[in-house]
Amino acid sequence: MTSKTLVSATINGEPVEFLCEPHQSLLECLRNVLGLTGTKEGCNDGNCGACSVLLDGQLVNSCLVLGVEIEGRAVTTVEGLADWRGLHPIQQAFLEADGFQCGFCTPGILIATKALLDRKPNPTEAEIRTWLSGNLCRCTGYDKIVRAVQAAARHLNVAGQEVNE
Amino acid sequence: MQPFIYQAPTSVGEAVALLADPACRARPFAGGTDLLVQMRRGLFAPEMLVDVKRIPELNRIDFDLVEGLTIGAAVPCAWLCDHPAVRQHYAGLIDAVSIIGGTAIQWRATLGGNLCNAAPSGDSIPALIVLGATAMLAGPHGARTVPVADFCIAPGKTVLRPGELLISLHVPSPATRTGARYLRFIPRGEMDIAVAGAGAWLALSNDHATITDARIALSAVAPTPLWVKAAGEALIGKPPTAEAFVEAAKIAQEAARPISDVRGTAAQRRHLVGVLTRRALRGALQRAKGEACHD
Ligand SMILES: Cc1cc2nc3c(=O)[nH]c(=O)nc-3n(C[C@H](O)[C@H](O)[C@H](O)COP(=O)(O)OP(=O)(O)OC[C@H]3O[C@@H](n4cnc5c(N)ncnc54)[C@H](O)[C@@H]3O)c2cc1C
Ligand code: FES
Ligand code: FES
């Protein structure tokens, strides 16, 4: 047996310390060590995107990151999207546009959408579809997801303008 | 996954010492997008993973019009896709690194990992071969360089000796009137492994009327990525016409040694080599002339 390592990181804006073994993925650490079960496990091999999180702002599959690798780094999970004001505009847009059915893919798709809109506030439909190609959904047929992302982009852009005015 | 020890050295010397220690079976760990998947399937059970993402030399991109491009082995595909000089001067390499996985894979999958994994379908490898890239290695007995064309020797096998680490990849400076293109066929638009792929690189004479040099390399149609020297040589001295490209594509088809598997049949792969080689040559020609490539 290998010994446990103490990892210090920032998760959803909060400083966190936890113990894990080197072979535990970030996904396992989030769900089984830290109790953050919003991030889902689908394939555990990088294909489905259910485990998507932001690592220092970049989109990654947490099943292909080791827990020990996040030492000193910042992770955002779906639990970090809403704040005291309520749901994040992306979450609100998915709710209003029926961007999910069973909801299993949704945490990963919300995080992937955040990564996209942080980088590109006005993506085209083709850009949205390409960006989300690593996030599989067995229910919606994707069209409603794309509409939800477009609605989220509009809401965020309007909110951004109001802040600037 | 079997337990292992995790080490994240900050220098090449430390990493090589860990990898070369006979007391412990250690393996380099970059993005983990091949390695962790293979370890979960039980293909390897290393006793130690040596994370190479904290070693400065492996995590930088250096470009200079005279020296060319040096890419650290642990640079993920997304950094290359975002690098203005790489986009401008090495479009044929961007063709390949921009299609490895989806967005999330792109932030982890490295160029070094793609090469060292030595999959016949590794998309960046034919692109690096046609650009004339070399691999810089460091090991317990010193440093050496190996042409990327000679790096892979069998599926999953490379020329790396025990304890050796890939440090960086060097791509020669982009000469004027040269252009490269990499294309692959997959059933989906994204997130799939090549059924077949082709990379092409061309150099033109001053008046654009003659091909002065050419290289063609293929993926997923042989046990390793395949440099078809004869296909490139057949183009030298010829005008860059559709007829010349058809001839070169035929040579590439003959050189391919495809198998039938879940992704496609040998016959389909051989057919694809013809189509993709012709299209890659057309794209390389457009770029060599300074035109945009739409195909
Ligand atoms: C969902 C998904 C989609 C994918 N799509 C594609 C695709 O479209 N095209 C494609 O070509 N590949 C694809 N891959 C495979 C993989 O992402 C690439 O091969 C990637 O470039 C590997 O890089 P890595 O940094 O993740 O390597 P790792 O997994 O960290 O390492 C791969 C191998 O290289 C060795 N290694 C790593 N760095 C070094 C070094 N510096 N020196 C010596 N040895 C080293 C490791 O020990 C290991 O054996 C995909 C994988 C997944 C999970
Ligand atoms: S669980 Fe990580 S990509 Fe499917
Ligand atoms: S809503 Fe069920 S998988 Fe996407």
C-alpha cells in the first residue's frame, strides 16, 4: 500500500485540505472523499464528459486527473456555479430551455458551457456543437442543449451590459 | 487501478534518476489520457508515476524564424492551438493537434504523450514526420536526438531506452513556398480514433511551377505511423498537378499495410489512403502558395 498524501487546493473558491492515495482520480476525490457528488462518473475513461470540471479555469475530465495533481490549484465543480443570489444564469437557461431530461450529463455540460462562454461569449451553433463534442447525452438529442447554451450566452451578455452601464 | 507512488520532479535530472532506478518500475506521466486509461484496463501496473508537467524544459514552446519551433514534450494540444506563431507557421501541425480528443482532452493530451504512446493512429505523428521533426531525448547515459520518422517501432513501442525521457520536439523553421496538411477519416465529426489519416508536405520552386521536395506519411494503416518516402520522391521535379498527386497517392496506397478491425476494413482503409493523400497534397499546395486551405 502507498501512503496517503495531504493535498491543499481551492475548490469552488474555498480552501480545502484532504487526504488521498496517488491512484485516486480527482473524480473519486471529489465524490468519495469530499462528498461533492454533483460531478458524475459515466465512462471513467475520458469519453463521456460527465465528470467535467474546471482546473485553473480550463475544462478537464476529472476521471483522467489524479487527486494529488491539484495541489495548489483551483477546481470548479457544478456545486460552485450557483451563489447566494440563486442559480447561475447558465443553470437558469438550461432549466427554462429544457436542456436536460434525466440530468446525468447536465453537471458536465453546465461546466463545459461555462468554460466555453468564459472564453467565447458569442459562440456560433457550430462552435457550441464542436465544443460539447466530448459531453455525451443519451436523452435530449442535443438540440435543446444547444438552445440552452445560446439562451445562456444571451442572458450573460445582457447581464454583462447592465453591469457596465 | 493498482496503487503506485506519485512523484512530480522539477528537473530533467531528477526525473531521469527516478525513471532509471532499477529498484522501481517507473513510467512518465503527462496528460494521462492514454496512460490512466491503459492502467485501468490492466495493461500496465507501474510502481511509480513520474509526472513530467512540473519540469520547465518540457512545458514550454519556443519559436524563432531561424531556429524553428521547439515544443516541450508535456505541452498540451490546447496550448499549441492557442499559440499565434504555431497557428501562423505550422498549420499542418495544428490540423493534427486540434483534432486529438474533444475540448477537455485537449487541455491534458500532450504532443509528447501522443508520440510516446506510439499508436498507429496517433494523429500528430504523421504531421510531425512530414514536417521533418526530431525528438530530443535525455537518459541516464546522456542526451540524443532521433528523427520522429524513426521513433515508433511497433504498436505502443518506441526507441526510448530504459530511463529515457522525451524532452521536446523540434520542427525546422518554416521555409517560404512550403506547406503542410494533415487529414483523417472518422465516422463522427469529432472525438474518434482515425480509421486512416494522411499528412503531406510540399516545397515549391520560386515560380510555383515545380515541386522541389515532398513528404507523405500515413496513420492507422500499418503497425506504426508510416513515412512513404517513395510517394514524396515521385513528386520531386514534377509540376504540382492533379495527375502528379494521383500518382503519389497510388504509391501511398501500395505502401499501406492496413488491417481489418472494428473501425474499418483493410480495403476501406486502402481506399481512404488514396482519397486522403490527394486531398492532403492539395491542401499542402494551397498553403505553399500562401493561399487558405478549405478542403
Ligand atoms: C476520449 C479520448 C479521445 C482521444 N482522441 C484521440 C485522437 O483523436 N487522436 C489521437 O491521436 N489520440 C487520441 N487520444 C489518445 C490520447 O489523448 C493522445 O495520445 C494524447 O496525446 C496522449 O498524451 P498524454 O499527455 O495524455 O499522454 P500520457 O497518457 O500521459 O502518456 C502516454 C504514454 O507516453 C509516455 N510518456 C508521456 N510523456 C513522456 C515523456 N516525456 N517521455 C517519455 N514517455 C512519455 C507515458 O509513459 C505513456 O506510455 C484520445 C484519448 C481519449 C481518452
Ligand atoms: S467519466 Fe470522465 S469522461 Fe466519462
Ligand atoms: S439528460 Fe440524460 S444524459 Fe443528458
